[in-house]
Amino acid sequence: MMKAVLLCLMLMLAGCGVQAGRYQVSPNAAGNGGLWRLDTWTGELEECGFQSGKPVCHVFPAPAAKK
């Protein structure tokens, strides 16, 4: 059941981009059902998973612009 929910979450997050290839989604290395979503346009990174049975995402700041 958890794998089906995770698959649906991954597909939903992957489909959020208007342009094909904008987002890259992959499972995290811990193998705990979480995943990473990278916005290839902005560099923004999100870690998504479940806490107390509810989906939750944590946003990491985009990298600073090079000078």
C-alpha cells in the first residue's frame, strides 16, 4: 500500500512542471519511502516523504547565483 501511495506522489510531483524535463524525481538513498525532487530551472530541491502517515515536503534553498 505504501509503495502505491509513494508512486502516486512521485507521479503527481513529476507532473507539476509545465515543461517536460523540468523536474527530476528520485528515491532517497535511505530507502525509507522518501524522495527528492529537483527543479532543473531554479536548482530548488525538495525532500518529500511521510510523517505520521501524512505526506510532507521540506524545501531546501536554491544555490546562490555565481558572480
